[in-house]
Amino acid sequence: MARVALDLPHLQYILAHLPDHPDHMIGKQARGIIQNSISAINKSNEQLEFEWFSDPSNQDLPLKNFIQLPPEVLNSSVTDFFSTFKNPVYVRVINALLRRGCKYIRDLTELTIFQFGSTRNLGDRSHLAILQALNEKKNPSS
């Protein structure tokens, strides 16, 4: 079977030209496959920003080595910090971090990447959401 490699713009172009309500099952399957591919590409692009997180050589280093936060953010409680975001994933994040013993953002940034990655009830989506939230508040000079 021949393989075809398409980048994001090509997939979006093809999807835009497929009929919205295809009469054939093959059209429905093609639309689903293309939509899943676009979603996967977008997800992997989000994770590229935090490539250091999945690098095995960084597993023993604390998060604070990669995300420098101002003192007012470091001294804020986990509950206060994550409550300011609209994303519902943060309710689970707050509970998991508190169970982990992270009452303040400073406690979170002192965890090694391995400790953070192995925190119970936090999956890939939660890790990404936490890193994105911290990244939003980092020092402008870093």
C-alpha cells in the first residue's frame, strides 16, 4: 500500500473541499480520518513548546529550571492560581497537586520533572494544561 504524507495546510484544504454530508460511507470515513489527523497535528504542535518536559535527560531537574516565575506567582496558593483559569481541567489539577503536597506554586516548581510527571491523577492533558498556565505567568525576561 502506498503512503502519502500531507501537512496541516493540505489536510485543511482537502477537508474544506469534502462535502459536509457525504452520501457514501467512504466520504464519512475520509472526513473523520482527516479531522482526527488535524487534531493530532495541533496537539503535537502544542506539546513542542514543552519539548524539554519529555526529554529523559531532564527527568531529575526541577520545573523551576525551565519556567522562571515572578515571586508573586511563586507565593500564590495552588488553589488561587489555578482558580483564575476558565478551563475545567484545573479543578482536578488543584486536587491532585494538593494531594501531592503542593500548597503553593513554589512547591510545584520545586518538583522534579519525574515527580511532576508521576503525580497521581494527572495525565498528559493535565500536564500540558499546567505547563501552559505556568508559561502564561512566567517572567517576561525568560
